Amino acid sequence: MTRCKPIAGVFIVAAIALCGFASATPAYAQSSPPPAASMPSSAAERALAAQHPRQWANLTPDQRQRVLENYRRWQSMRPEDRQRVQQNFQTFRNLPPEERKRVLEGLRRWRQLPPARRGELQQQYARWRGLPPDQRDQMMKRYQQFEQLPPAQRQRMLTNWQRWQQMTPEQRREARRRFGLWRQHPQQPRKGN
């Protein structure tokens, strides 16, 4: 048995779990034949389905299509990418159940995003990954500090950030200038109040 078969087995089981096969209608109970995209088209794909006949039979055509797409993607990956995916999968399996649930919920929300929004987020993440490690660390620390703030203060900060986003470049320059002056000469508390 080659190394790919056990790995593929893990991925089909993971894909089945992610697709929610327990609630799926068995394929034999469906009224129309499955679309061609959900049928194995190569000997390797047929062997993959044959290794897990009961699970395969319980998948809907959409779930089968997703499993085959994932299998094809896996087959086309470079060895170092496969290794990274395996490590991520193992990390996921080692998470406590509640954390795994949160990850799956995040994945579900990601899949529901419009493609344009996913593209924007991927670009932002790529920019973040391109930052020097010390700058990324500083940003993570600031985010963690933000998360620790009381909800009302977090909301104020988000509101201010939204206002900042709506400012013109000139308005931002003026706000920075005023903030710089304020930092240099903070107002003294008034006596007698």
C-alpha cells in the first residue's frame, strides 16, 4: 500500500465528517441519478470510493463532488504542501472538542462569504504575512489587548475606527496633527472642579 492511500483515506473520512454524512440521505434513496461531477472519473478515484463503500453510498451528490474535488486537489499538491496540510489536520484533531467546533463554525462562515469578500480577506492576510515578524507580533499583542477591554470600550474603539475609515486623507492629516499637539501639551485638569 502506498503512502497516498492511507492519507487519502484520512481525507475522505475528514471530508465526509465535514460534509455531515450522518444527516445525508443515502444515495440509493435519491430519485434522480447523481451528476457526472460526483462520480469517480479515474481508477484512483474509483479505488478511493471502493475503500469506503458504506460512507460513499451515504453521501449526497454534492458531498461526493466535494470529496472528489478535495481528492483531486490533494493529488495535485506538492509533497511539502501535503505535509503542511497533514500537520494542520493533526493539529485540528488534537484540539479540544469545543475548539474544534469553533474552527468548523469559522470554516462554515468562510464558505458562506461571497467570493469577492473571501478574496479581500485573503489579500489582507497575505499582506499581514508579508510584514516583519516583530511587526506582526506587535499587532497580535494590540489585538489581544483590545480583546481584553470591556465591551463598551471595544465598541467605542470600533466606532472611532469606522469614523477614521470614512475620513478623507486631509481630515486624517488634520486629526493626526491635532493628536500630536494634544500629546505634546495635554490639558491639565482644572482646579476647583
